[in-house]
Amino acid sequence: MNISKYPLKAGDNFTTYEFLSEGPNGKIVKLIQFTRTNDKDVYNLAFGDHDGKTGKIDDMTISNNGDSEMVLATVVSAVYVFTDINPDSWIYATGSTKSRTRLYRMGISKYLNDVKNDFEVFGQIKKSWESFVKGKEYEAFLITRKKQ
């Protein structure tokens, strides 16, 4: 996956990351956060704009900064860093809306051959998980680093 990425700033424990999206709407602070779930070694991936008032992730804002591929590539780079540090982790991700889930599916599909070099990728349909297949409408995604 040879796409330009934004520089990442990792938090102290490498579960939070920050970067700046730059485009026609200016510089927008983006946040990525990996949060442990109740399932062993499973982390939820949250992503969105930094809400300056709350300090939290706003995953409903539509930035339209013209850099969505670069933003998604930056999120993927955070997944690489996180799984380097937590090699047995599983990352759960879904969009905050159906259209965002579709956007993530399209990104995974577009770079699936590259992603499969390093990760196992699964899609969820009606509470069942299967190996990711291009063209299927998944409700969520689960990835883990391949064991070398």
C-alpha cells in the first residue's frame, strides 16, 4: 500500500494517535483510539475528528477535506504500529454510519492484496464472521496481524 500518510503522534501507551488532515477546509485534528473490549485481545478502533470542547473523538463530522485516501492510509499505519506492539490483538472496526462502513469496506477492498500480506481480515454479516470477500456488504470488520 504505497499511499502517502500523515505523520502520526502516538500517546504514551500507544493506544491513541493524533494527526493533522490538511486540505481545502484547513488543518483538522484527527484522533485514532484503540480501546480494549470485554473480549480477550480484542480492541475497538475509534476514529474521527478531535472535538476541541470535549477532547474526545467526533465520529459523526464530515470533514470533506479532499484527502480521504491519505486519512485512511494514516489510520492503517496506526494499526501497524498498534499491532507491532500488541501482536496478538484483534482490531474490531465499523463505521458510525452505514455510509462510513461502506467507505471502510471500499478501502479494504481496494487494497486487499496488500493488506492480506500482513493481516487476516474478516467481515461480519448478521453476527457471523467470514474471511473478507470483495463485493459483500459487511456490518463490521475484524483484523489481526498474521503470525510470521
